[in-house]
Amino acid sequence: MLGRLARWLRALGHDTAYDRAAGDADLLRRAARERRILVTRDTRIARPPKVRLVLLHANDTAGQLRELAAVLGVRDRSRLLTRCLVCNTRLRRATPDEVEAGAPDHVRATQRDFRACPGCGRVYWPGTHRRRLAAALAASLPGSPR
């Protein structure tokens, strides 16, 4: 239900757990155990006393980001692309030699700024996707700090 939002939150550098297969009880237990804020669109979920819960109303990711910005202050872009979008692990700097298998030859030949995910092995570098992401975030979160 909120998989795209999870990726956007990770893109903003937020530690974001997402489990599509987990049921409500599992999500609530995990949120309590890990002291996480549970973000949901499910109006039927019970509000337990030990879990902070944010109920979103927007159907689109941009609207959901705006709601979270209003409720939780999720708008800072200073940690942009510091987490893996897929597995949520914090990225580390990597050299072109270290990312040989994860980046095309022409990228390794033209780029020097790489990030690698120690969790799943994905490789990231600043390309046109970074500019598009920053523009989309600026449109979704107007007035947010860079």
C-alpha cells in the first residue's frame, strides 16, 4: 500500500522499514519493538498505546509526502540518497574498482562518486536520476530545506 512512499523516504535518508507481507499485528509488534512510527492508510488498524501511528489520507505519493511533512516534519533533503532504496541499508563510499560488477563501463569511466550498499550490493552514482529526484521532491515538498 505504501511501497513507493517507503522508497521516497529512503531516498530522503530516513530509516524506513517496509514489509508488504506483514499483517497488522506483526507491523504493530515490530513498530513497538523497534520504536518506529507506523505509517498507514488502513483506517481499521487499532491504535495501540505503545506505538505512534500516522494515518495518511492521500492516494498519491506526493500527497503522502506532504502529509508526512506536515505531521512529522519530513522535508529535509540534506541526507538525500544516503540509504539503499531497496533494502534500507546506509550506503558507503566506494571506488570505481570496488563497483566494477555493479556499474556499466561507461559510468565507471566518467564518474568518480560512487555509493555501494553493504546490504544488497547495489551501486549508486550521481546521474540524471538524482536531478529528477531532487526536482520531484521540490515539487512534492515546496519550501523544504535543501
